[in-house]
Amino acid sequence: MIGVLIEQNDKRPNPISPRLLFRMHGQMCETPVEATAFPQRRVGWDYDVIAQWTEPKQAESCIAWARETWDVVSPYADGVYINHLDHDHDHDDDVRIRSAYGANYDRRVDVKRKYDPGNFFRLNINIPPE
């Protein structure tokens, strides 16, 4: 995976698009997966790809680079960190959200059905109460 990250870094369309790699460890890894909605409880690494640009003409290449980076890094991933998702109208949000919550997704749907059956709280990374 390190080789893939280095290759993608070399393809970065501009120097202001950061990549972050940080260790996931400590108390969060000692909490049982089923105790909270957050399922990524293993000791490991988190990798973030953040496409940024200052000129509108850079948008397309920066977004393409971020998506390509995710595509080549995702085989090494065991999930998606929910706080790193935003709405992506070119991809299936449901698949991405299910990946973020993993085995805890169905419990989230149950909570949504019970406390927000009308889906009032939907202007986020939404879990429909269906």
C-alpha cells in the first residue's frame, strides 16, 4: 500500500491537496465494536485524501485524482470513516454509508426508525429509516 500511496502522491495535481496518514490506537480500540455506532475499532491506520484547489479550472483534475486515489487504496481498507464522507452524487451513498458503519449499520437503521421515522434529520450522511 505504501507504494500505491507514493505513486498517487506523485500524481497529485497541485501541492495544496494534502494526504494524511495517522495511527488509530488507544482507547478507541479497546471499546467493543457493538458498544457504539463507530465500527473501526482495530489498531491500524487512517488515510485521508483531500482534494483542494484555488482555481475553478483545477476542480476536475483534483476531484479525479482524489477518486482515483480512493479506487487504488480501497482494496487495502476495511471500511470508511463516516466523518470523512460527504455527499457524492456520482457514487452510491448507500454503499459508502454501509461501509462506514459496517456490522453496526442495521442497528443505526433501527434507531432511525424509532426516533426519526419521518427522516427529519436527513441533511447529513443520511441513514433512511427504511
